[in-house]
Amino acid sequence: MTAPDTPMNALDKAVKSAHAVTDALTELQQALNLLESLNFKVLEPLVARDVFAVNTDNQPVLRVAIADTESTGLDPANDKLIELGMIKVEVSRATGQAYRVLGRYNALEDPGRPIPEDVSRINGITDEMVAGHRFDDKELEAFVADVDLVICHNSNFDRRLLEGRFPFFEAKAFACSLHQVDWKAGGIGSQKLDYIAAMLGFHYEAHRAITDCEALLEALQRPMPATGDIGMQELLMFAFEPDFSIAALRAPFDAKGLLKARGYRWTDNGVDKYWSTEVGKLQYDDEIAWLGANVYCKPKFQLGIAERDAYTRFSDRAPRLTVDFPAAA
């Protein structure tokens, strides 16, 4: 026979329940302490957001499109686009803070040729998935009509691929989160997007266009561990600033070690051979002075120089090098 409930019985049950909760919380805290002591890092799954913040101060905004492509290979001149993802979002011009997501675009296209097996293994896109699909050019053109800036995580590739398929992208300004954000200074040792995400506390299924867009947008909104700055703000600081491609023409052979250590890249296109680098407007004079003092060791020397901006940078339409004879400071 069950004893009837009494105030004392109820109190006893409540005390036991409280002890059970306390014990559970203690065990959870011990587990968290153990994970921390073992240098474990718990990553949260990426959750796509439609609102990042409310623009209560009516900050001036840019309409930014985060874009990602999947293609049949790594040659934008010859390979074909098979998937395009884009997220259009309002972003503060001054701080890089994202506000509302204004829309998303994601579509597949049949490239008219078999997708290589190694490509399908990476992105999971098969010939069957793209069969009969084609991008709606008018829909996409309308989607990007009011976009002020397109951001990709490798604009050197994505911009060329997009302009080859959709000529209206030639009129758009582009920025590159791979090359125009100093992730290393922010405490992130790799520029790979999945690594950046992990360092910023989240994980996602990579290599599908719209998912990579969501991940990049999220990564550009999270504070970097070493500085507390967000990547989007750094990106917007320099996105519309001109920069310069500098070719060290006829540089002495024994200077190649210096040039390589400074980040210069060797170009041999069958016609021209030279070391080159890209610098911002503020670094231009210092770079010329460094070349004069360390490479050419004389006050006047020959360089190839091309000035670029957000509308030509990362494009095959970038200005060609012109020969200049600057005087070193």
C-alpha cells in the first residue's frame, strides 16, 4: 500500500531532486574543466542567419553579395561553372557589421560535359544532379543589380569564372576575403575557409556553393582571436582603394632570394619573365624605396607598374603593366 503524500514527503522529494540537479551540474562542470585542461575546443554547427543586427543608428550601408562557385576544374578560362551560390546582405560601410540578409540565390547548371570524378568526390555534384539545369541569366542579373560589392574567398578564380559566364559581372566591384583580410595577424594561421571557421568556433559541410557562402559570411562577422576585429571591416577598409602590381623587371639574379622572401612571385608566360608583387597605395613609395636600396642598388631603375581598383582587380581585364623608371627615395 502506497503511503499518502504529506508535506514532509513532498519536501523530501524536492530535496532529492535538487541534489540530483546539483550533482548533474557538478558533473557537467567537471567534464567542461577536463575538456579545457586537455585543450579541447567545442565547435558549434553553422546556423544560417537572416538577421545579424538591427541598424538602429541608420548607419550608411553597402549591399554586399557573398558569392561562391563550383566548377568542373581549376582553370577559369576553360572549365565550366556548375553551381553558383550568393547571399545578398546589408553591411555597415564603417564597421563591417552585417544587418539583414536581403536574399539568397543558388542554382546548378549542366556544363555540357561530364563532371570529373575527382571534382564530384569533393563537392558531391554529379552529372545526374545537373542534367537539364541551366542558370536563369535574367533572374541572376536582377538579383545583383543593386549590389555594391561582390565578395568571394578566392576572387582571382571566382571573378574570372563569373565574368566568363555572365558578362554583367564586369560592371561589379569585387573584393577577396582570401587575399584582402590578414587572417594571420588576426591569429588564424591558415586561409582555408574550413580552418578559419574552426578557429572562430563553428563547423560546416564544405564545398557546396550556398553553404560556403553562409560560412564565409559568418566568418567575416566573428571577432578574430588575436585582435578582436571582424574580417568584414578590414575587407571594406581596402576594397575600394586602388593598389599596384609591381614587376621588378631585369632584377639581378642574385636578388631572387630577397624578392622571394618579401613575397614576390616569379612569372614566366613564355614572353615575359619577372618577379612581381601587389601593394596598396600607402605601401607603394616604401616598396619602390626598398627595391632601389636592396635589389637594384641604384637610384633609378626599370619597373613594370599597373594600377588596379575594385572594378578591375582579380579580372582578366586588369590593366597591363606599363614600364616606368621611378627614382628611389
